[in-house]
Amino acid sequence: MPLTLYNSLTRRESPFEPIEPKKVRMYCCGVTVYDYCHVGHARAYIVWDMVRRYLMWRGYDVRYVQNFTDIDDKILDRARETNSTMEAVAQRFIDEYFADMDKLNILRADEYPRATHSMDGIKRLIHELENKGYAYASGGDVYYNVRQFADYGKLSGRKLEEMQAGASGRLEIAEIEAQKKRDSSDFALWKSAKPGEPAWDSSWGKGRPGWHIECSAMVRDCLGETIDIHCGGSDLTFPHHENEIAQSEAATGKSLANYWMHNAFVTVNGKKMSKSLHNFITIRDLLEGNWSGDLESNSPQPPLGKGGSKNDAKAVEPMAVRLFVLMAQYRSQIDFTEEAIASAKNGWHTLQESLLFGDVHGSQLGWDADKILDLPIVESEAVQQFRAAMDDDFNTPNALAVLFELAKELRRERNIIVHGGKTEIPSEVLQQKWQNLVKLTEILGFKKPSHHVLSGNINLTLQISGIGRGTIIRGLTDEDIEAMIQQRKDARKAKNFAEGDRLRDELKDKGITLIDQKDGTTIWHRG
């Protein structure tokens, strides 16, 4: 089965065929660096990291470029608020971006171009558009003549009559009022300098670039005139990506990208998570437990650098955040709820436990766990199912189902071993299952825990002995059982029925029978 992608431009899935065999040129729109990243950003960059990793595993040489927008009104506003400079604010939040993404195990891009470092390419592109009749100067500004580009709207599907020039909060009312534009749909390529703001010399006078032209120039400078994949959040489809197409394709006469991919939003009660609605949570606050499930009622976040102290009870492990994102297909919205996060935490604890299977029991089974981890994936039915899921437009929920099935099998054998029994599955077969589980989780970007890390939600507390064997300290208490029943309830409430079924089966394996009542309660008994 070939790898198929959903192309936002054609609005259908099609086989992936790169421009050059086994080489992929991929560009992702990066953040505007004026504040900390939130969970919506985490989703976007986890998704594109997953796509990149999978393409690499499939044998592609991927060149991945992601920009930083380091000049913008929001950055200038932050600099004024903090008595700082645009350069200092941008560098601070570039550093903070890397700190957050490193925790989420997101691979570094091959190149991170910045708008302020790309001025020559930006001005050159504007000149080309001007010479070809697609741009015009007006009062020190330069605008793109939208009606000159016949294909405008082909990505978003919008008709020109329906469009507004400055979606996503980028509209400058003063520009329209001054009647600098020939048409209200035209957008700025170059903006004349304002008092007290950074500016660059140009043939149109001192000024700075518009938002959209920056990416067109950086794509061309870093990857060429036509690339394989251009990706970003679905909110960028219009106007940003639509305008990129208009700029680049008018200048070169060639397609900007053969495949356009967009991830859906993280939502809160059906509304996009965003800073303007104050219904967001930063990545670092989620990891440190400084968050409330009722995000819609949140007041604006504390001043920068003055967040709350760490709350271990609500802290979320980075790999659980990754699981929260990948439990949904990238084009489907995810609603951020406490139940969904609890389900992801429980799911990661399950994977974490099974990823440690070889570390805990390998010596008993005659394995050298370290050497096994250096071996490649072993072809199997599970690997084929994983590949089929990922080849289907990166269907991560189905791919994760394969991983959880492997984890379930390893957990069953672990229970036999720790009770002093003898596993009926040959050691080499168990080794293959563990080896594949570790390798497949790596393809999705999960980071295997160190052998000394055992999840707090593992229901048999294990102690690593001198030879790496797991020893039972205690069995399931009534409190353990009630906790697992609550985890199952949370999972089902979050519509994660696979996790609910897994918890029921795990209790059954341990001799615990659950009986769901009509009033929503669950009773249980042993044996």
C-alpha cells in the first residue's frame, strides 16, 4: 500500500510522490516569538514531527525547514511592555520555544530561518512581483494586487468577493482609511517605517516586510521554488497560505508546494484554544501542573515569568502530552478536557510499563536488553498493521491501537513472570514483541523511559533487583481497584473506549470482575 496524504489544495487523498525519488523538501510555518507556546502549538509541532519521523523511517531523506517570525506588531508591543527591544524579546522566546519543544522530544529542524535575517530575499521577491505587475507602491508601502492573480482562493476555496484583507488579526484599519490600497482585498508586502520602530532600507523607503511575504522568501531561499510539503495549522489556510501561493507562484510561474497539509485545532468546549479568548494553557504550565480544567473561565495568564509553583498532582509528563495529541488523527479537532488528559496519562503509563519490560525481566529471560535496542524492527503482523495505519494519511489512532495491543501482550506475560510462573511464549518471540514496541513508539516520537523509572499508576509495584528481575511488593488493594475503575470511567467519558476496555481487561486478568450498573456506577468482586 502506498503512502497517501490528504492534500488541502486538491481536497482529496492521493499517493505521495516527491519531486525527487526518496527526497522530501518540507516547510512548516513557525511561531511569532513574543510569548510562551501553548497546547495548540504543541499539537502542531508534535504532528509535523511525527510526519517527519515517519517519512524518515520509510526511507526518505527529509529536509525540514521551520521559520521564526521575529518582527511583528505583537513583538514590538511586548518590547514596549517590558522596556526591552524587539531583538531581545524575539531571542528570549526563541530560546523558550526550544526549551518547550525539547521536552516534547521534537526533533530540531534542519534550518530555522528568521524574517530579520531574510531581508535580501524578501526585497528581491517584492521587486520581481512589482516588475511583473502583481505589486504596486503606494505612499511608502507596497501592496499585492490580488485581482491580478487569477488563481487566488484556490487553496481556501473562498471567492474574492467574500474575502477580507486582514484575517487572523493582521488587518490594519488605518491603511484602508488612508486609501492606500487599490482594492480592499490587496495585502501589504512592505510597510513604511513608523516612528520608534525597527526599519530596513529599501527602494520604497525605510520600512519592514508584511507577514506573508516573509515565508514565500524563506521557502525559496532555503528549499527552492517548488517544495514537496508545506504544512501548518488550519487557521493559516487563509489568508497566510493563500497569500504565499499568490506571491510565490506569480513570481516563479511554478507551484509553490505539491502537497498542502493542515492540522486541526485544539478546542475548549468547541472553541479554538487561543490567547485572545483566554482559554489557553502554556506547555510549561501543563507540564508543571499549573492549570485548571475550566479554561474558558480563566482570567488572563499571570505576567510573564510569574506563573504559579509546580503542582505535582496535576503535572503531565511530556510523553503523555504527545500521546494526547496523537490519540486523534491530525485533521480532527481535539477537545482539551481534564478527562482527555487523564486518559492520555493513563495510556502513557501503560506504554511506559511495557517499554520497561526488557529492562525489568530481560535478564531472567536471558536477554541483553541494551543490545536488543540496537537491533532494527522485525517484520511482523503488528508492524504491517502499524505501517498500513500510518500510510493511510498518518492515522495515528489506529497505529496506537497496534502499540497498545503489543503492550497488552507484554503485560500479560509480565504478570505470569512476577507471580513466579513460566511464560508459555518462547523467549525469542517475547523479545521480538518488546523490540518492535520500543522501535514503533520511537517512530511516533515517544521517548523510552530509563529503566529506573516506573510509573506511579502501575498497579503492581515492582522493585528492580540486582539481576533486573521484577519482585512483587504487593498485590492489588481495594484502593488500587477503585482507582483503576475511576481511570476507566474517565477514559470512557473522554470517548477513549479502547483505554476503557484495556483497563477492564487488565482487571479481569488479575481476577477482578466489573459489573456496570444502569445508574452509571460500577461494582466489582474478586474471583
